[in-house]
Amino acid sequence: MTDTTQKAAAEVIPAAPVPAPASRGTRAWRGVTPWLFLIAPLALLVVFTYAPIVNMVAYSFTDWDGVSPELHYTGAENYREVFTRPDLFEVFWVSGYYLAASAVQTVLALYFATVLSFNVRFRNFFKGVLFFPYLINGVAIGFVFLYFFQDGGTLDSVLSLLGVKTDHAWLGTPVSANTSLAGVSVWRYLGLNFVLFLGAIQSIPGELYEAAELDGANRWHQFRYIIAPGIKPVLTLAVILSISGSLSVFEIPYIMTGGATGTETFVIQTVNLAFRFNKTGLASAAAIVLLLIILLVTWVQRRLVPDDKVDLV
Amino acid sequence: MNRRTVLAVVVGAALLVPGCTGTGGSSKGADAAAPTDPSKVTGTIKVLTVRTDLVQDGTLKKYAAEFNKTYPKVKVEFEGLTNYEAEVKIRMNTENYGDVLLIPAVIKKSDYPKFFASLGTEAERSKKYRFTDFTTVDGKVYGQSPVGVSPGFVYNKRVWKEAGVTEWPTTPAEFLADLKAIKAKTDAIPYYTNFAAGWTLTSWTYVDGSVTCDPQATDKLAEGDPWAEGADLRVGDTLLYDTVKSGLIEKDPTTSNWEESKPRTAKGEIATQWLGTWAIVQFQDAAKKAGVNPDDIGFMPFPAQVDGKFCAVIGPDYNQAVNVHSPHKAAARAWIDWFTDKSGYDKDNLAISPLKDAPLPDVLKPYEDAGVKFIELDDSKGAQVKTIDNQSETGIYAPEYRQNLVDLARGARKGSLDDFLGDLSKRWTDAQKTAGS
């Protein structure tokens, strides 16, 4: 085994350092090489992302029911219906809970990322603890937390251990249910935000902190004047992600409550339109509208907070 | 053209290709005739089913082995789908959706000939089988349910007896009084909503017909207002509302658990649930597993009487049909006929036989003793009801409507019952106008 490897290596090595003068053929070949590498990911992207979107746009102009071989072109009728039915947009109030939760989540993630970027005991362990929930499948999380919030379930048991006796139905009222679900969502996505922030913080050169300490800056000053400006682009990204995320919440409420008790989100409503009432055309239009809303919000946000170059030194 | 333009054109062209493939060709419809000589039928057929449990424990294989004694050259394969409706719906956009499948609710009745092969004319099949009009289009039948089901309350006899109730309640008010007695005299939860599972609540729609004992109840849904005073659905919904409002249900419905509810009912922790005959066998199994007496599981009709008699509606379960694109239609037809007539599937599930001349199963013996009247609903307007339902987004076969009703009754949603039902009937009757004919 070692013999053959060595032989192969011996044969290759002398050939490598010779800088072959690039002929016409090689140059063309070089131009093609990156595209050859890109074929697989591009094909996947086109087949599984762009092609379905194009199909969806096409369906949004029809009255297709999702299965019938016949469909009729109805023009902008579906869009007219989406925009003339205020009840379809009422569900966006639910997104407010998730938006508030994502603010909490960003602050928490920033706090933990800052703390754990300094030398703390059991640092890697805590990093693992915080990031772990993000690795779990969303459906599994839904089921786990269904038991967690059950009457006499994990949450109630833990609280009673602490001497708090509650008889609260956690998913019982719209406010309580949405808060609970938003809490689950914080638990789940905190890790992602945390890792983004931690990466950004660790890319700040260490000398800066040393210099700052020599100048007598405390931890708060270090955060305020070094970390915060240093991670601004990532912070903007996190905010965009959490806004678009809270507008399109789906998995956790769909698995846990199915949208009952006032926890229906826009995406759940769209799925119901498509698969329960067989209005695939209308649902496609609603999905496109959601896409446009998210693009619009992102655009407004980018205009308000321009992404300027960061220069710490 | 620079590189970017080339790329854009290529990607754009690639995107347009799938955009054009929205519709498949529609076929003309075909017949799946019953084979005359069993030994000559050949082919491998795939049977789609919702009974994943029977696929896993090998029960279906046993049926197939039995089937092969008559049809030795047919190989039967099973595919269990957990999320049947959604998965089959997507597969039916192609031609590969098994050889035998269950007709999903989403398919419009008028589209049946495009997807399924006919099993024969209604005039001929209705002599032998029940439920033929549920799948009849232009005089031809496209499916056959292997079992019949009837909605009703699954209840724990022991608990009801402990509460001092020995007679089935005959009015909703009596039913509520009985549940209150159970709450006062026993530790059991009088009524379990199974709110979280959702689909269990949809059983309440099958109240339709039981209250007025009218075989034309489906016509009334299509043409009248289902939530008018005294209409079947209103009576059913009001009973559910009052039950919840009087605090006769589980403490936290939002985290209720269907699988757990079976052994709990068997053990007497839960007294009553509105389900159907299909559930009896599952609850008895749960009782056996929990080591309690399966005979404690009882079944009673909706608390309403017409001329002093209870009324039970018998309807089909999923209808089996032959894929119109199947290359082995004779074998597929043979399977449906055998499974319906000879497999004993109905008896194994304590269900009502789809054959008109077959006797009622033993579990419905108390019904016979009590003189319960059995009716079958006329389904000629069934397709229209489905259209109105989708159009109005009421979802009478979907969980949300009853979940909202339960939320309303327990105060998690604002409003009154009258407004809630009034809104439903307004949406329903508005949709009737546009979806009419």
C-alpha cells in the first residue's frame, strides 16, 4: 500500500513545478473548469429552487386545484382576491410575537457570543449547548415541546420543583400559545445567531483588545467601541433573517398546534388554502405576495441602514 | 453578448422548460372488467393504503397470500402512506400512483373517469354492494369501499354505569345531564375532545343525517343552510359547544393526545368520545394491551330520536379504485373484488360489510336490540357539497372549524355561538350562489 503511494507521488512531483506555457486549448479549458465544478450545485439550485418558483408564478395565474389535469388561465384574478380579502392579512399580527421574540433572541445571542468570545471556563461546552438546538430537526422539536407544554408536562414539573405551582394551560389562549411558540422558536434559532456573531467577533484581531486594555478600556467599552462596530454587517444580516423569518414562521406552530387557538401564520394559511381547500392558484399568489413583502421589507431596511464598509483600524 | 447575458439566457431557458409541463394529457377513461378465469390473470400490482400499521405487522401480506390461492399468478405489493391525501395528490399528477388506490377526497367527482377505471354500471353493482352512488359518475361506478362505517360515541360502559346511567340519552340535554353525572360521581373525564389531533374533531360533521334521520341530508347541505335552527350540523355543533362550555372536557385540550386517549378510555379515565365504528377495534386492542376488559368499550348513537327511534348513518370508508393507467387492470380488479367480498377484512375490523345481504357485525348488536334505524345517505349531491366547502373555505371535513368552536366555548376566542354559526352559514350560502348548478 505504502509502496504504490510513494511511487505515484514520485511520478507526479517532477511534473508539477513545470509552468507549462498556456496554449489556446488550456486557456479555454481553464475557463471551463470552474463551470464544471459548478454544474452540480447549479443544477440542484435550478431544479429545486428556481424551477418550482417559476412553476408557482405560473400557477398563480390559474385556477388549478393541485391535481386536476385541467387548469384555466384566470389572469390576475388570484392577486385581486388576495388583496381584497383583509382576513388573509390578519394573520400577520401573529408574526408580531415572533418579531418580538427575535429581538430578544438577537440580544441574547449577542450577549452569549460576547461573553464566550473571552476566555471563560467550559467555553466550548457552552458553545455546544447553545448551538445544539439548531441541529435538531424542526419537526422533532415540535413534538418534544408538545410534551414540554402538556398539562403536568416537563415545564409544569420543573416549575413545581422550584415550588411554583401553576395550573396554566400553556397553549390554551392565543396570547399564551403564541408566546410559548415564540419561546420555542427562540430556543431553536438562538444557536444560529450566536454562531454568526461569535464568528464575526473572533475575526476581530486580538491586538485591538490588548491595545484597548492598555488604554484602560473595560469590557463594556470593548464591546461598545470594538465588537459592536466590528460585527455590524453580520448584525444587519441577523436582523434581516429574523424579520423574514418571523413573517414566514411555519414548522413549529404547524406541528404543535396546527394553527389552532389563534396561532395561524401566513404560511400555514397558505398551505391550508393549497392542500385543504384545493385553491392551489390562490395559494401560489399568496406565496408570491409573501415573497414580495419580504423583499420589500429587506429593501426598506437596507435603505434605512446602509451597509457601509467597516474599518476598525 | 457578454458572459452574463449568455448565462441569463441559459438559465432562463432552463426555467421555462418545467413551466410548460403543468398539465398532462387526459385519457378517455377505461373499464377494469372482472376477469373470468382466475388462473389466467397475471401481473404485479401495487396497492396503496393508509393502513401503515397493517403493512408493518404483515397482516396485509397474509391477505395477499390468501388472495394468491385463487389468483396464483398475481403478485400483490403494498405501499403504506402515512400522509395519504397529500402524497397521493402529488403522485396523481403523474401516471404512477399504484394499480389499486384509495380515492382521495381532493379529486373532483367529475374527474374520476380521468384517473380511475370503471368497475361497472351502477344499475348492476348497486344490487350487490352498498355505497355505489358515492363514486358514480354518469351511471358508472369507479370505486368500492371494503368496509362501511357509522359515526357514534365510543364510551366506557363501566364508567357510565358507575355514574348511574343505564339508558342511552335520547336528547342533547339528557346527554349533557349524563356527562354532568359522570363528572360528579366518577373520576373520569366525561368527554375527551382530542382537540390537538384535529382530524378526530372532524367526526362531528358525520352527525349529518343522524339528527333528522333523513337520507337526503347531503342534498340539504348542498341546497340549504347547514346551520339553520334545527339543522343536523347546528344540533351537533351546539352539543359540542355546550359540552365544552359546561367544563365537561379534558383540562387542557390543546395538548390532548389521541394515542393515549385509547388506553385511557379503556381504563375508564375518559368516559366518552364522538368517533365512529371504525374506532371500536382500536379501543378494544388498547384495552387488551392495557390489561383491562375490552367489553367495557361501548358504542352509542347520537342523542336524538325521530318517532322514538335512534338513527345511525352508514357510510363508506375510503373507496378502492383501479388506476386508469394501470397495465394490469384485470389483476387490480380481481384484488378489489376479492378484498371486498372474500377477504374478511370487514370482519377483522368489526366493521359493517359493504355487501347488502351481509348481517351487521356483533359490535352493533346493542343497536339492533335498541331498534336503531340504519340509513344510508344519498350522495348524488356530494360533489357539490365539496365544491361549496372549498369555495367557502369552511372546511366541514377539516379540523379548524371545530377547533375554533371549542376555543370559542372555552373562552379562548371571542364571540358568541350564534355569531360563529351565523358567519359559517353566511359564507356557505354565499358560496352556494357562485358554486351553484
